[in-house]
Amino acid sequence: MTKRVTLTEKMRQEVMARCGTDVDLNKIVFYQARGISTEPIHQGTLYDKGILERQALVDMLNLVNDPLNTVTLQTMHNQKVLPTGRVFYAELVDEQNTGHSALYTLFGISTNHPEIISDVDNGIIDEVSYSFMPKKILCNKCNKDFLDDDVNFLDFISGTCPECGAVMGRDDAHVIIPGIEVVRELSLVTRGAARHAKILDSMYQMAMSDKSSPVITLTKKGVKEDLCVFNLCSTIYNKEVEMNPEELKAAILAATEPLSNEVKDMKVSLASLGQEKAALETAKNEAENAKAALEEEKASLSEEKARLETELADSKKEIERLKGVEASFDEEIKKVLVAAGLSDTIPEDTEGKAELLKKAHLTLANIPVNGVSAGADRGINNNESGVDFSVYKVR
């Protein structure tokens, strides 16, 4: 159990500042780890040989030590399960023997996880890894930021700079992380990406100092400094199988070819749908224009209908008026026929009535008036009967 940390008063205060004074410290087992440093990152693809600048560690220090910010302890970066513990405090150390800055972290594991505690105590689990979000990921060759919107997926995962074409981790090309936006969690891992990210044995643990940035030398009394460093990073790194970026791109393209074909088919379908939509829009516009024309024609026909209905009403009135005149004329004809002593039936047509009236007048012309014949024009030209026959004059 030499890896367990016995809390100093300062450590106790830091823990209570984050968990409250009612926390039961007996239910937490405390450890210290060299969490991350400015040494080159040991990870393939984009981050291979990448470097966190000291300011990035300062950002992490502030985020970890913020009482309002909880940094949980997970296992293998699995954030879908509840944490096994949490990070309580960190200090930034400028190491004289390595020439690098490192973030030393005090974390605790709940006694509800005895198996994990046992594995840590026995060295089965002895590495940690921080999960964080960089502010920028810069190419050291051209300063291109891999977080820019114009960087595509293949360039990102293959670690190929889209600006200068450099492959990260090769020919002295690597990324630089100047700052940290968010610290998500600290994980117990099989092997971390950061070099020497170890859970420290008691002989290498440092006392959390009151200084904001202590400068220490990791040495053990009676043991050479370089040996201590070796012990600190005693994990044996098996060389990973590397893949040429072009081969990686080819493999990814091969794997995503079916999806690419689906995307192409979808684009063709979308283009076809776009044409159909345009045709429908044209048909819609034509229909709307036709509708507008029909509405206009309807309005015109409605006006014409109203005009014709008005004329029809006027015509009906005129017909009724003429019927009245005709009835009056027929009465006058009857009077003339009686005067002429004729009993002819009054014809229906106007010409027949005119002929009958002429006959009656001829008859009347032969009847002496005061011993003198009145003549054929009597009663017509002089209008002695008082009737207006001009309407029925035969033309």
C-alpha cells in the first residue's frame, strides 16, 4: 500500500473545499499521479510527438483547481458509467531533472471500488490519462490550426496538415497545443498517451506545497537521479504497428466507399427531385396564371351578365309598354270598326291590323258628313278619332 497518500493539512483543506466539511475521508483512498507534462505525446496519427506548451498546463491547473469545476475519475475514458472517484487538487511542477513542466495530481478512489483500489495498490493499474479539449491544435511547420472549419475528416485522423502537407509525427512535424479549453476527466488506463503519466509510489510522491509553481527534483536518497527518472517511466512501450497516411486514407476510403456511393445516389436523387420540384413550381405558376385569367374572365362575364340582365329587364319593360299600347290600339280599332259598321275580327299581326284600319277608313270615307263625302284620308291624316296611329304605320 505504498502508493496510498497520507493527507497533509493542506491536502485535507483542498479536499474539503471541493467535497464539503462533512466528507468522510475514511471512505476515500488517495493517490498522487504525474498526470501530464510538456514532454512529447506518445500517440499515433494526429497527436504523435505532439507537445503541450506550459501555458496549456497552466490552463489545466486552473481548471482542475477551480472549486466549481468537478473533474471525475473514470476508467479507460468511459464516461458512460459513473465515476470511481475524482480529482481533488493539482500542482504545476517545473522539473529540474527532466527539463519539462508536469501537472501533479491528487485524486481519490471511493472505497466502493475495492477491486480497483487493490489493482492500483499492487501496480496492476499504474497509469493515468487526462481527457481534455484543446483551444487550438497547431501544425509546428506552418501554424495551421487543425480545429479550423476547413480541415476535413481524413486530414484530421491521418494527421496530415492541409496547409503544408506535413504528416504529424514524421520528419520533425508535430502538433503544438498552446492552451486547454476544458478538462473532462482523468482516467485509469492501460497505457496513457502522455509520457510518464504514472501513479506515483510513495518514494516519488511530492508534498503539495503552498507555492503556486514549485521547482523540485525527483530523486530518492542514495539513488542516482537518472535511475529515478527511469523508474518513474518504467513502463515498457511496445512499438505500435504504424500505417502510412496514404494507406490509412486508402483504407478509410475503401471502408467508406459504400457510404460514398449512397451519398452519390442521394445527390442524384436530390438533383432529380430538384428538377421535379422546378417542374412542379412551373406547373403551379402556370396553373395560378390560368386561374387568374379565369378569374378575370369570370369577372368580365359577370359584368356582361349584369349588363345583359339589365337590358333584358329594360326589354321586358318595353314589351309590357308596347303590349299596353297594342291593347289601346285594339280598342281604338274596335271603335273605328263600329263606326264603320264593320264586324271584322281584329288580326293578331300589326300589318293585318293596319289593313283592317285602312278598310275601315275607306268605309268611313263613303259615309256623307253634312251631305259631303269625307274622303279616303278622313280620320287618318286629320286624326279625328284622337288615336295616334304613327306607331302602327305601315312602311
